Amino acid sequence: PDEIEKNLDVNAGKDQGRIFRITPKNGLPRVQPHFARNDLPGVVAHLGHRNKWWRDTAQRLLVEWQEPETVALAQNLFMTSTQPLARLHAMWTLHGLHALPDSLLARALKDEHAGVRENALQIAEARLSSNQEIFSAVLELANDNDARVRMQTALALSTWNEPGHEAKQAALFAIARRDAEDPWTRLALLCGAKGEPLPLLTKLLLDPQAGSGEKELLALLARQVGQRGEATEVAALTQTLAANAHVADSVATAMLENLATGLETQTRASSFNRTKEAAAALAQLSRNSSIAIARAAWRVGNALGLSPSSKQKMLLQEAAQHARDTNESTTRRLEYLSLLELAPFKQREAALYKLLEAQQPRALQLAALKQLSEIEKQ
């Protein structure tokens, strides 16, 4: 670009020459790949080659050939090699031969190199329910020094679906406390908690040192609770929120909004038989001074098929008045307008058209237009 070139000496170094490649004067010796089926020790040795193509080709051929003699050779390479890549390829070769013993996998989970541990976790996923030693080794990696290993641990734990397992929940919580700022780890934690999101959510909610990443994870876990559509979990979540006044309004709002979104995407909400517990908790949340929380709690109630309470009906009348009140700040009026969105159209029609007048703030005009356009779509 011209603005960069005017401050740059593009001719600098022209008299110095350029180095494209350094090779011996007589050239490099030509290396002929050698992968002979009758030389299995030689092919296994190539699993530690410095060139990736050699390693991958050796592993592929050994798995394709399925020679029984390969097992002992690959096991010996894993146990004796000082090269992490050699141990990694030896492990995957044994896995491809269906000959990777639990003892060797357990050793790989404790390997000194993070890359070997990370790959061992992928293989361990299928063995968590059948081998306690493997399961215990995986749990320990929740506190690993390497972030990728910790993330892979969360993914591996997603295959363990036994409910009420405290050790698993403690491992996921440890990872969340350390890595929730990373968006990819948050997704891994969602996978890990998918079979039972409420325990992790509760631990994070009660954590006084929760950071911004953990708060984002709380919202995603709340949506997961809604998507599952389990009445007991929904009631427990709303009751926990209502019982913990220390939870920041922004966090409670995000959780309730995501819970409502999750409930709206599944079809079992109307069949809930524990809406009384949820209704009581939502009523308590609606008494909060925050309009955003009241609106989010109302959305959850709608998703559960609850009828509006007298408090909510009164709040709607107040919202229609405050949204049109020019003495209120624009921010406050927008909050009331968002709450008014939950009212029947006839109840908010006058307020919406009033907010389209030329003297109204642009932000309110746009918000009113958005609501009207949504009505048009319906």
C-alpha cells in the first residue's frame, strides 16, 4: 500500500543478494524410502523418523498388514524410545492393531510429553467405564500443566455418563476454574457436562471467584439445562438462582435468558409436572428490581406454559407507561420496552406507535420498529 511504501526503503538489501536454499555443492543424497513387509523391525523403526511422511506411511502400512509380530516391536518402541513422536505413533499403531493393553495406555496418560498424553486421552475415551485405572488417570489430567491436555480431558469425560459421579464433576470444575476464559475449552466443558449439566452449573454459580469466562459458561450450561427439558433440573436451577441473592443481575439475566432459549427449542416443556416449584422461584426472581431479570424470568415461565401472575400483569402496565415517559432515561425506557415485548400486541400497540414519533430517541424508534416487524412476521 502507498501509505506504507512511502515510509519504507523498498530497495534496502538489494546489494546483499538473497538466500533461497543452502545445500552442499554436490547436492543432497537421494534417499529411497524402504517399507518392506519382510522387514517389520525396519518399518517399525520408521515410526520415529524425523520426516512426518515416513512416520505416517509406516503407521498406515503396519495397520494395513496386521502382522502379529508388529505388536511386540511397537510395544518395545513405546517403552524404550526417547522420542515423543515415536511413542505417539507406536501407541496409535497398537490401537489400530487392536493390541494396545490397558497398562500401556495408562503409562501413556502419564507420559512426560503433553502431546502423547493428549492423544492417549482420545484413545482412553472408550475405556473409561471398563477400567478404573484408566478412569482415575484421566481424572488426574484435569490438573495437568498443559491447557490442551486439560481440554481433551473434558472431552474424554463426556463419554462417562454415570450420573452423580462427584469425581467427574470435581474434575470439570477444576478445568473450568482454570480455563473457562478460553472459548474452545468452554465448548469442551459443555460436552463433558452434557449428560448432567446441573452439578457443574451449581458449583460455578456458588463460586465467589468466578471470572468472565465462567459466567459465560454458566449461561451456556443454563441453555443446556433448558434443552434437556428435565423438570427436576429446571426447577432446581430456578430455585438456586432465587436462593442466591449474591449472583450479579447480569449473570442471573443471562442464565434465565439462555434457560428460556433452551426450553423454547424442545417440545417437552408443556409436559412438566414440577412447574409449581419453578413458578414459585420465578415469582421470587420477578420481584427483583431488575427489569431484565423480570423479563427473563417471564420468558422462562412462558416456555413452561405458566400463566402470567398478577404481579406480572401490573408490571406490564407500568412498562407501557414508563416506555413512553420522556422523563425516564433512554436506557431505562429501552428496558421497559423489552419487557413490553412479552405482552399481547393489543396491550402494547399504542406504546409502540407512540415511540415511532419523530421526537423520540432513535434507539427507541428502532426497538419499536423491531417489535412491529416481528408481529408482521407472525
